Amino acid sequence: MLAAPASAEEVVNVYTTREVGLAKPLFDAFAEKTGVKVNAVFVKDGLAERVKAEGAASPADLLMTVDIGNLMDLVDQGVTQPVTSDVLTKAIPANLRGTDGSWFALSMRARVAYASKDRVKLSAITYEDFADPKWKGEVCIRSGKHPYNVALVAALIVHNGEAKAEEWLKGVKANLARKAAGGDRDVARDILGDLCDIGLANSYYVGLMRSGKGGPDQEKWAQAINVILPTFQNGGTHVNISGAAVAKSSPNKANAVKLLEYLVSPEAQAIYAQANYEYPVVPGAPIDPIIAAFGPLKVDQVDLVAVAKARKAATDLIDKVGFDN
């Protein structure tokens, strides 16, 4: 249960690498429910460095970021502290939080297949299948060195080992219809343009495109694709997360934990789903209809900390095979 409303003077200071506007509905709802004001500061780059530089005088209470690697960087650089909360432990599955309470996932995005509605008849695919020569000249993807793809390759390493991950990278590179570049939405654009038939991209972009929030052109791109939830041959669908950790020198730690607990409440998880087209981390929480239409998400159970630790090896392999060249 959330605590009773606090006094109007109470605050919680959030440093976030996500645009503040994306989380504003959540912060506003939290303030209305608890009386705790949220002061949010957008930190585009160098979040850990900023908190380190501020030292013990840092006003930061909660650090919010996207990508498990970025979240683990905060923990590894010593700018966070573990917290204990029965609410968080019960709400968030064990594979989506630190075993010591040092970090917590708040929402998920899946790395999915975009496939041409007209030219591809598929109901299932594995990530490993993208290296199959049958897709030669038909695959579109953004830079291999983008964090979304680095995390996917890192997960492949955890599942299959470095040698097989290298083979996969070589296979996918051989199948590319164009240089690995652009953004995830460009995959849908290029499928519509018949440049490629299939690609890998994030799930939430489909929500942004199909909802019309990206404009009429992007609606057309999204109408040209079907979305398939791939799985690893020995696992589930790869997800990355947005998440948060309590800052090491938090001056308002109780309020930081209170905000974290609110962010995994059914109300907040529904706001995440509606505002950002992300998957909730709390089982059974509502999913936006556009995203729910993809079918049931079987989240890969691989250790996300292991994925974060494999990022260096993944980046080295991406460079070794010249994936982006």
C-alpha cells in the first residue's frame, strides 16, 4: 500500500535520461496521490559522471534511464544504493530487478520482427533465423553498434556463446538489403518501399507509428508491416528495459522509494503502456491495444545483468565482422 499523502513541502528529485515529458503524466499522478512534488531534470549524457561530480551534496534521489546496460553502469560506478521494499519485490519479477535491490525495471520494450504484409507469410521466427541465407538481400536493421542491437547481440552471446554470435553477425550482415544504419522506424519505411522484406526493431515504435503520433507517413509505414515476436531457439523474446535506481546520496530516500513503488502500481503501469507503448513489468497489467495485438509476450528469462556484462564482447564482435561497414 502507498503511504498516506505527505506534506506539500515534500519532494523527490529525479535525474532522467528520458525526455521529462514522457514521464510527466506519471510524476503528476504521483504528486496528486501522495503530495510529494517531483522535480525532474533531463540529463541527456553523462548521468553517472554528473552524480559523481556532485558527490555527497547531490540533490538526486532517483536515477531513471533506458537500457539495462546504462542502468548497470550506474550501479557499477557506485552512484546508487540498494533498497529493500516488499512492494517492489512482489510486483517486479525476479529477472527484472537487482537481487540486492540496486536496480528495478519499470517497463519493457521487445526487439521484434517487422515483416512485409504483402511479401512475407510468417507466424513465427527465431532471432537465429535472421542469419539464414534464405533472407539474403532482404534484411533491414539499424547500426549494429546502437545500444538496442548491442544488447541483442549480448543476449545471443549469453545464450549461444561468442563463436555462434559471431557466425550470426556474419550471416545477418550477408543478408542485409542496405547498410546497417538509420533508425528502427526506417526499417518499416524501407519494407514499404520494397527495399527489404524483414527487419529487427523495437516494439514501441509500432505504437508510435500506428497511433498517428509520428505523422501520416509513418502510419503508412506501419500499415505495411506485420509484427512477429521472435524468440531465441532456447529462450523467449529479447526485451530491454527502462528502469531506475535510488541515488547513493539521496536526500529524500523515503520519497524515492515511494515513487518507485508508485511506478509499479497498476495505475502507473497503465500510464506507461498508454503513453509510451511499452510493456508493463508487472504481470497482468494492461497493455496498449496496438501492442497487445502482437500476441502474448514470452519474455526471455536470461539474466539481464549477464547481458549487460556481455556488451563489451558484443561490441567487439560487431567491430570484428565489420557489421556497419
